[in-house]
Amino acid sequence: MSRPPDNPLAAAMPPEVRARFDALCERVQDLGSLLVAFSGGVDSACMLRVAVLELGADRVLAVTGRSPSVPKAELDAAAPLAAALGARHEYLDTSEFADANYLANPVNRCYYCKTELYSQLEPLRVRHGLNAIANGVNADDLGDHRPGLTAAREHGVHAPLAECGITKREVRLIASAISVPVHDKPASPCLSSRVQYGEAITVEKLERIDAAETFIRGLGFRELRVRHHGDVARIEVPADELHRFADAALRTRVDQKLRELGYRYVALDLRGFRSGSLNDVLLGGALARLER
């Protein structure tokens, strides 16, 4: 298939980014047709947009896994976003909550979640006559603690962004250039990632976390996490927004709401927002202990 005319914005990318973008387009063309595992975040949205531009809408399907581990707002936004990107879209109900391994919340919890997702995506791919499954993993993800990458390899899932060496920063540059509306959207991983390793995952806990984050986001915090440590809610916001909690009225509103949701203690992390901060426990041999 011949490539569509170049987006004039793409020509304004830095040369090294444009080179990787061109490699990504060629890689997608080589795959021929794709089922894109679509969370609605910037990575999978960029992947989906490139797939539609390179292959055409009839050779691409976006599929969003639906379970209690995904924030409701993210699920609600997935279908309209896929439509805005020109793609067909389906929801797929996943069953990781039927897996005792997942519910036990070990340090490789993501492996069980992604195994469930990819196991269900494969027959859907076959049913739609598509050549391959692709996800939105980028090059930066390869250096992080991501057990889901093992599940992807085991199921033959492609990661074109990572394969072409495209980093998170470059994903955002490319996404902006090719008119992906969520190019500057903060990351929003699954709600289970807020629960400390070793503490069982339950639907009630995830609903509590989702409600807490939704409330704080409504106060004007765009990027945040509510980390769940039993009776303690540990709030992370960017370091340059910590000063907002000097406002006694804001502190009172947050404290009252989170206590209403069931937390006994509400804490503010003075180090500020850190993506994947619960992985701090994996350092110094804790990983081996938690895996036993």
C-alpha cells in the first residue's frame, strides 16, 4: 500500500524523530493489518493513529480491555477517542479478577493481567482476519519493571514504537504532529498499580481509589496518584503543586472525602508524583522476597 501524503506537521519534527517516525510507518506497513490493544493513553493512541494512516481504517481494529482495574473515565473515553482517530473500536471484557495469581498482587501482577488480555485478543484477531496484534509499548518502557512485556512476547504481540526506538517524549512529539488529541495526556495506568505489592486486589479497593483520584482531579490536579496502603491513602502530586496543600480548606476537603471513602489516614507524599513509585520496594532484594 502506498503511503498517504506526508502530514506537513510531521516535516517539522526534529530529524532524528522524523527518521524514527518513518521507520515506524514502514514497520506498520510490513505488518499489513493490525489489532491494536488500545487503552486510550497517548502511546496506544499514537500507535492506532499511525496504523490507520498507513493501512486504512478497514485494516485496523482498536480493542479496549474492560475490567474493574481500568478507571471509569478512561473506559468511557476510549470509544470516542478511537472514532476521532478514524478507527473501528470494540470493548473486550477481561477476566483477570477470576485469577487468584492476579488477585494476590505479586510483583509480577501485570504478567497475569496481560496474559489474560492477549489470550482473548488472539481469537478476536483471527475472527477479524487481521495479521497481527500491536501494543503501545515505547522504548522507555523496556528499561522499567514491566512483567507485562513477558506476556506480550509469549503471545507474539508486536511493539512497533519500541522496535523503532521511539521514547515517550518522542511519542508525544509524533502524536502532536499527526493530530492525536491526547498527545499531552498524563499517563493513567491500571488502578491495581496503586495497591502496594502483596496486598490483595479487590474491586472495592479499586473503586475507592478511582473515586479518590476523581475527586482530587476535580480540584484541578491534572496528574496525580492515590497509592493504597491498607488504611492509608498516600497522595502523590507533582512537586511544583505540593504548595497547594498549604491551603487548609483544600486539605480539609481532601481529608474529609477520602475518609468518607473508607481511609483512616490521608497522607501527602513530600517527594511528589513519581510514576511507578510502588516499585521502590523492589530495590535491595525486596523483589526476591515478594516473589516467594
